[in-house]
Amino acid sequence: MENITTIFREKKLKLTPQRIAVYKYLKSTKEHPSAEVIYKALQPTYPTMSLATIYKALKTLVAVELIIELNVGEGNFRYDGNMATHPHVQCISCGRVDDIEGISFPNVNEDVKQHTNYEILASKIYFYGLCKDCKK
Ligand SMILES: [Zn+2]
Ligand SMILES: [Zn+2]
């Protein structure tokens, strides 16, 4: 992990223990947790940290582009500390979100450009399905 102090300084962010805790937690997991999940996970170490504080820390971290917010529908958001462009797959039954690794879509931006005449700047690829536990 890059030095969090350096990153925060570059982004002109105050290094509050809450922000550091939330950021570190997201960097340590691939689970794409919701704010509530992060709140519960940090509770034992930061018993005084409220859910509202978690939301605020998340908002700040998203704004300075240290984490990604994934809109998983119906006003639900998940958070991802992996800033590299990567596709996601979500289970429509239990809601888990996974990274899709090992498949890339190198031509998708170029293909869309050809079809739409847009200059494509970025793309988000999102799949829905049933995870292996829910398939049973
Ligand atoms: Zn599932
Ligand atoms: Zn991800």
C-alpha cells in the first residue's frame, strides 16, 4: 500500500483517524462493502465512530478519488478501494459484488466510439447474475 499520509497530503485531505480507518479497510478487502458493513467491521476498533461519520468519510474519499462508489441500485452503494478500471459482477439474489479478474474488454471503448461517434473517456462494465452459493 502506498503511504497513506503522502496520498492524503497530495489530495489536501485532513488525516482523521476515521478517514484512515475507512480507507485502510477498503484497501484490505475485495468484498465491496456497504457503509453499514464497514461500520460493523470497524466497530470493535472504533466504538465511538458513528454510521454518519462513516458516510462522511466515504463521501470525502470518493470525492478525492481514493475509492470508487458503485451504485448497485435502489439507492444502495458499495465501496471499492481498487482504483484500477475493472468490471464487476453482482448477485441479484444476495447482493454480493465481485471483481471480474482475468477478462478484459480492450476494444469496448473503441467499438462504442465507432458505433456512436462519441469520444469515449471511460466505461463501467457491470454484470448481474447468481453467485455460486445462490445458484444451488
Ligand atoms: Zn448470491
Ligand atoms: Zn471492484
